Amino acid sequence: MAEGLRLKLWGPSGECCELELNDRGEVIRALTDWANEIGCGPNELDYQVNDSLRIMGEGNPYAGEVD
């Protein structure tokens, strides 16, 4: 059985959340649900699955930069 995923989320106002998911199919649902919960659009969230690259949402002042 595949190992679960760890999803880290950051909101546009400094909110943060970490979720354990069973599979990749749950990522979009988790992004949408949490965005609705904090009152923003999913495109405004930063997120990271496991220890991969952090994906930065619209409005993040660093979204255009790459290390």
C-alpha cells in the first residue's frame, strides 16, 4: 500500500495548516476546502506536498523568484 502524503498549506494572511492525505486525488479537494475555510481562493494559497518544492500562489511577493 502506498504511503500517505503530507500537505502543507499557507494562506495569504500568514495562516498555515498541515494535513495528512491518503492519495494525490485528495490534494485539490484539500486546497479548495481550506481556501473556503479561510476565505480566499485556492490560487492564493502556497502549498507543498511532502518535501517537494513549495508552490507559491498569486499574491505571494516571492512567487516570481527561483532559488
